[in-house]
Amino acid sequence: MKAEQVSESVGGLEAATQLVDIVRSAHDAAETTVLRGSVEPSGAVWPVFVGLPPWLQKELRSDHAGEFGAVMIYRGILAISRDKSARQFAERHLVTEQKHLQLMEAIIPRGHRTRLLPIWRVLGWLTGAIPAFFGRQAIFATIEAVETFVDHHYEQQIVRLDPQGEFGPLRQTLVDCQADEVSHRDEAARLAPPARNLLIRLWCSVVGTGSVAAVVAAKRI
């Protein structure tokens, strides 16, 4: 890798770190949340979350980690890629992922989030930056792989929640997030090459395996 590219990558990572700090500050300053479909004082987040079933707390913790990672993926793409279509794609979807992250931060108190976020910050950024070195087709294939996993991950949670039950509004939030991720996946699939070389196939396999490992780790740590 050229020195100029390394310098640019480091600069992009610093910018991404600043962005996450801004999001966190905005969350700390917020006075309301929409966990139950209506505006409630932010203090209500604490008893609501700790009262959730343990399995659901773990799932939501992994959801938060995933949305955090998604923000970093798009920041990594934008730090490296100079392709106009890839940048427009990343800029649009970054806005959506930031909204998802804010939702998850409103639901999950800081003390209940995975302690691995500093690692996700770096790995997420690299997941976006590495394919960006190889062009837009690698970027789109990566996003398709990531969002395919995320779709299945959300679905596994949604089917366990009764839409008419106590957690119906929370279930709807997950459904809405899933719909956005499916839209991202489908758009990336349309833009990605139908025939992919061995390198892209191997990379997407690594991304899929890494996503599974990330969810397991976020639930436990």
C-alpha cells in the first residue's frame, strides 16, 4: 500500500471516530426516546431495557453493535473510494444507518452495550475501506454480503416477538430497520457484478463469517 493511501486511510479513520463521538454526544443530550412508539423521558430507557427477557437484551446488544459497525463501514468506503456512484451510494445509506444507530442508542443504555465497540470501530471501517481499494464492484458485493446477513439476523428476532404482545412496538422498530437493510441489499445486488472473481467471492465469505462471529461476541461481551 502506498504511503499516500495509508495516510488517507488514517485520516478517514480519525474522521469516522469523530462522527461516532458526535452521535454519542447527541444521544447523551437527548431527552426523549421512541421505544414504545410514543415519546417518553430518556430515563424510561433504563427500566424498560433491564426488564426485557435476557435473550432479547442480548439480541438488541448485537443489533446496536451491528448498526455501529454499519456506520463505520460506510465511513470507510467514503474515506477511500473516489468513484462517484459508490460515494453517492455510501452517502445515502450512511444517513439511514446513522438513524438506526440513534434508535438503538435510545433503546440500549450505555452500560448495557457491548464492550467491543472500539474493535468494531476499526473492523467496520476496514470492512468498508478494503473493498474500496478494489473499486465499486467490490464495494457493492461487500454491502450485499453484509446486508444479507443482517436481514437474516433481524428476521430471527422478529419471528420470536408477538406483533400484538407487550413488545409489539419494539418488534415494529426491528421490522422497519430490517426493511431498510433489505433495500440496501437489493440495491447493492443490482449494482454488483453478476459474475464475481475468486477474490471477491473469498472476501464476501470472510465478511459473512466475520458477521456471524461479531454477533456472537457482542451478545457475550
